[in-house]
Amino acid sequence: MTIQPPPAGPQAWKSEDVSNDDSWVLRLTPEEVEGFRVALQHALKVDKPLLDMEQADYPLPEESRLALERAIATTQGRWGMCLVKGFPTDEWTEAEMRLSYWGMGLYMGVGRTQNRASEVINDVRDAGGSYKVKGGRGYNTNAGLDFHQDSCDVVALLCRRTAKTGGSSKVMSSIALRDRVKELRPDLIPVLEANNWFHSFQGAQDPTQPPFYRCPIFGDVTPFCARTNRKNMVAAQRDFDEVPRLSPKQTEALDVFDEIMPTDEYCYSMELERGDMQLLNSFVTLHSRTPFEDFEDPDQKRHLMRLWMSIPISQPLPATWEEYWGDSRAGSVRGGVRGSAITPEFSAYERRQAKAMGMPLKPFKPVVSQEDMASIIAAQ
């Protein structure tokens, strides 16, 4: 592992701050772009399944590797996000982009599974899915999304095609959200830090896990971290009678969030272009998306590919967050949703890649089993 953390960590910001400072935007040089082209040609000749690949199968020259390392380091700095522009996605077929994107990930961290099918790269495009229904996810719809964080240290989106209209990306600082709540309603901070918020897995849990989990909205230690997705909290209430009902104070807190998050003062909007890679630190940013309308031509429809990654320079998490994340140690392999289709090939990849990145890896075991959760619920 050669990725070095930035000299200073994330700070609160508002949309005007981001508009006035583009240090979080990195533009690839022609030499860096050529490195990705050459690595792809090698990977095509090797022709390995994604989960069997190692860095040597997608051999990046130093300048291209350093570009990816700078991007990851930037997500852990001032803004908690990075936009890398200039990947040659227009030159690649869909299959070539998938191969190249996975190869890039081998230099950034350890990929995490993302859904009930245990997939490691998700296609973010309208496949006719429904968002706010039982088991619904946003990535396969054209719906506008609630503000949320993904289940990984860093979520990366690589843009292949843009929509006809809409589909704007919206990002805000969860540190700034915490600070604003503290100004408006300081009485809600202890509520948000309590470990009695129940979230639905939306059917993407490991078969040995309960279908919902607990995680505070705000971490109560330094460095700060946040996790919120109102849709998944509502789903836990709707789909599981045994889940305790939200208290009036909890509902008030979520309503305050809904007042703050979409405002122009706190929410920064960006348009992802072809060849852009957006990377977000899930612990200090929230993101959403506006609804979009697609082109009729299938190959022109909006299409991004998503990677969820554990990274070697991630921050420590509060101990209470292990129930969902699996490991609270800084730089550990954690997060993702297991789904029901973990293969021996994925497990071998996970061990091999963790070793390559110098990251500690615990064998998977539910921190809270189905039996444990039944006892927790009974004690409420």
C-alpha cells in the first residue's frame, strides 16, 4: 500500500465554499490517460475473470497509479470528495470499461459486494426498478433519490453515458449538517448519536444476518462520521412489525434533516460528464440525484458504473458501528452488503486484495446474529 493520507482531514463546507475552490477536481494528463489505455490492452490479452485479477493483470505505469492514489487521498481531505476528469470511456465498449474500472480498483482498495446478488460492480441505469418499495434500490431506476451514504468507505461512479435531461448529482457535507442541527436543535444531537435507529437491509443481508440492523445517525467520537437514509429507516418500520417505532424526537430529527439537506446553501450540484469519476467519502458526505429522462437509443441511455471500496487510509469508526460495518478499525476491510451469492472466488479475491493493499481483514461473521437481534428487540 502506497496511498498516503492527506495532511488534514475533512471539514464542514457549504455549497459556496465548493464553488470557490476546485482543489477537489483532478484532471488526467495525456500521459496518465495513455497508461489506462495500455493497461486495458494488457488485461484484454490476459483475459482473466474479474475476481481472479491482480495488479499485474492491469499494469499501470507510475503516473497513472499515482493519479488514482491522489483521488483516494483527496476523499479523505478537506472536502471528502474528488472528481477525476478525462478517462477515455468513449473509446471503450461497455465490457472494456467494466474491465478497466475493475483494474483501477485494484490500486485503490478492496471492492465490496453491493446487492442481494453479491455483485461487485453495479450498473447505475434505469432498468425499470422501483425505488420506494420493499427491497427497492435507487441505482436501477430513473427516480430522484433521498440523501444517503453508500455502505463503503468510498463510493466511486464512472460515467459512460449521460441522460437526455436530469440526473444531476447532489452532494453535501454531513459535518456541516451536524453543525447546523447543533445550531437549530442542540437537543437532537444526543438523539442522533443514540444506538436505537433501525435500518432495513432491503433484502441484501447475508442469510445469517437479521433483515435489519442498528446504527446511530451521527458518530459520537472523533473523527466524525454519519449514516442516514430515511428510506431505509421507513422501510424497517413498514416491513417489520417487531422493529420499535420511531420516537417523536427521532421523527423531528429526520424532519430537520429534510429541511436542511436540499437547500442551495448546503447542497452542491454537479453534472457528471462522460469520462468523469466521482469519489465520495461515505462518512462525511451525503449524496442524492435528481430524476432523469433517458434517450430512446439503448446505447445512449444514462449509464454509470459503481464501485464500493474499503480503502487503506480510512478513518476509525465508533464501536457501535461494527454491527453494520463489521470492523471499526482504521484501514480495515469492511462494509458492503453481503447478499446471498458470495462465492469462493470472491472470498479468495478479498483475501488476496487485502494482503496486496496491506489492510486487515476479519473472516465474515455477523456481529449481531438473528438470535441476538431477537433478544435486542425483546429488551426494548
